[in-house]
Amino acid sequence: MTALQFMALRKFVWHHVFKDLNRQYRFYSWKADMKKLRPMILKRIENRAKDYPIQAMIPVANDVLKARTFLIQGVSTLLKFFPIVTCKFCPEVYIGEEGHLIQTCHGFKCRAKNTTHEWINVVELCSQAGADITCQNLQVIAEGENNGAEEAESLSSTDLCSIANRTIRAWETLRNGVEKLLFVYPAKVCKYCSEVHVGPSGHKARLCGVFKFESFRGSHLWKKAEVDDLVPPRIVWRRRPQDPPVLLNEGRDFYGHAPAVVDLCTKGGAIAPSKYYCMMKVQGLSGPVL
């Protein structure tokens, strides 16, 4: 079929088919009266709110808050015994006396997430799930941190191991509880920045800025939030007994990883859950000897 024949066929179809359909079916534009719809929308939201919080999820939310408290107290205590260094130019963290020599720094292009902001997301999620969020309950965390700082010097190795085990259990309880709550109470996270909103849809109250000093301030691009968005694992390099004292760049393919909390607790004597063994490369080979 030539180009002229194709154009003639298209013109024939347009005149004899689409025009006939347009005459047979009339399409009307519908304009909604928001003054009349507003009471209906508000009533629907009010009726839906009566189903929340779900009674079966209230114990889960309370357990998450308790685990959060134990986790912060335990980490604060363990930090008195095990030093942590952070890169000056990127958010990478390493648990040990000295940093490693693995070349994974991304400079200023990768900004650190706001830790406090993400913990607040967990509190908000628990609040919507029916947990008792009061100033007295949250004040326990600050008191626990102060007491831990005073008692850290008098802890024995057995006490330290007990705190490490309790902390890693709190870590698992926190993540498992948040995962259960997200099945019932949806949350959104911005694709470009770390902004998290607990609710079925995102908000427009705050403009998106991918980096702190970036000029771009557009709308958030919301997507479904996962556990890692509310409780970030913060994966770090982990030094095993068979590794050299300072991790070298040449052995990066041999070294293992672990969430920062898990690595910190294992250094305190806790046993890591078996699901992390593959990531940690517990029985893996050491790097090449130079």
C-alpha cells in the first residue's frame, strides 16, 4: 500500500466511522459541586476512622515501642566500649578502632539520612496503630541513655554480653513489628529523598529536596514504604577473625557485611541470627595476602 492509498483510507475511516459514532453517542462533561460533595467526603472519612486503630495490632505497636526503647539504650551502652568511626565525606560507618582502606567513598554526592527523622516515623506508625504515645513513655529513652552512661564503667563482660543479646533481640523485634504494622497501616516514602509519610497517600506540605543544599524544591514522588525506609539497616563492612587488622581494598570481594546494629552486638558477645550469615560470610575465605 502506497502512502497516498494509506492517507485516503484513513480519511475514509474518519469520515464514515468516527463521525457516525460521534453523532450516535453524545459525551457530556460533568462538573462536580464540591460544596455538596464535601460533607459526603468528610462523613466517609469519619466512618472509615471508626475502624481504626485495629485492636489486634495494638499489642504489636506497644512491643515495637518497647523494642525501640531497649534498642536505643543498648546501642548507647555498647558505644561506650566499641568505637565507631565515620567518613568525613560520605555517610559510611565502620565499627572499630580505625577505618578500613576499602575504596567505597562517594564523596558529597551521597548525603546521610536524618536518623532522628526516621525514628520519629516509627513512633508515628505506632501511634496510628493505637500505642500509648505520651511524653512520659518517650522520656524513658533519655533517662535510660543517661543511666547507661553512668553505669557503663561498672559493667562486667557477662553484663555486656547480656546487653548485646537484649539489644539484638530488640532490633529483630522492632523490624518484625514494623513489617507487621505496614501490612495494616500503609506508609509512603519519597523516591528522591528520605521523607516518609505514614498514611495511604503522600502529602504536599513540604517540598522535596534531594540534597540539603540543592536548589531543586519540587514535589515528592511517593512510593510504597518498606521496613528499611523506617528502620534503615545501615549496612557496614564487618571484620572477621580471619581478616587482617585493617580491611584492604584488594580484599573487598572476600569481606562480609552486616547491619551496623548486628555488627555492634556481635562485638559485644551476642550471636547473630542465622539469616545474616550469608551476608556476613562467616566461613568465607580471607582476602589475598600482599
